[in-house]
Amino acid sequence: MEASNPVKITVRATINATPEKVWEFWTKPEHITQWNSASDEWHTPVAENDLRAGGQFKSRMEAKDGSMGFDFGGIYDEVVPHQLITYTIGDGRKVRITFANNGMETEVEETFDAENQNPTEMQQAGWQAILNNFKKYAESH
């Protein structure tokens, strides 16, 4: 696979909340630590977020049993409040997130460059699981 033309994967969810609430829960570290995991065996004990073009973010993702963990982070390329976030992950892959206002619902769509370590189906399932966890968190608070 050529780095210049990476496979793109898209995940999406409709959140029963306003774009303002969705934006706050998506971007504030005190909320990110509550929803940013793909399964109950994982968690994000620490999140940092400088939400502006050129700003950096980092989430420490760890298995709850302490067996493994990693930092997920990057640099924001574009930030349009309540509408769009684009960023470059530390390994150079690109991510684009849109927030579409549908009245009392917000459609969140993430498109990201696949990495070449894991099957695309596995990557899509993992990112979708995190997005589903976000939906559950945002709708219950």
C-alpha cells in the first residue's frame, strides 16, 4: 500500500444531543477520559487537548489490568467549532471528523487513513466501538 494513497475508513453515529453538547463531550479532557475506549477492558486515564489549528492532543489508552497501553495523539490541522476537526496522527495518518446538526441530533462521521498493521475490518470495528461508546456516554449525561 502506498502512503500517498492510503485506504480510508469511515465510521458514523447519530447522537441524540445538540452539536454544542456533542462538541463539548468530544473535546473536553474530563469527558474524553470517560468514553474513549473500544471495550470495557480498556480506559483512558489521561487526556490532553489543545483544540486549535497547530494544537496538540494526547490520550493515554491502557488495558485496565495494566498489561499494555499506548499514547494516541497528533496535531490539529483544522478546527471549526461544532462542525469539523481534522488532524494528523503522530504516524502521519490523517483523520477528518464532521459534526452535522440535525436539530436535536448530531451526526458524527469520522474518516481516517488505515494503518497497515491490522486488517481494515478490525480498525473499522475498533473506531466504531469507540464512537458507539461516545454515543452512549453523551446520551446518558
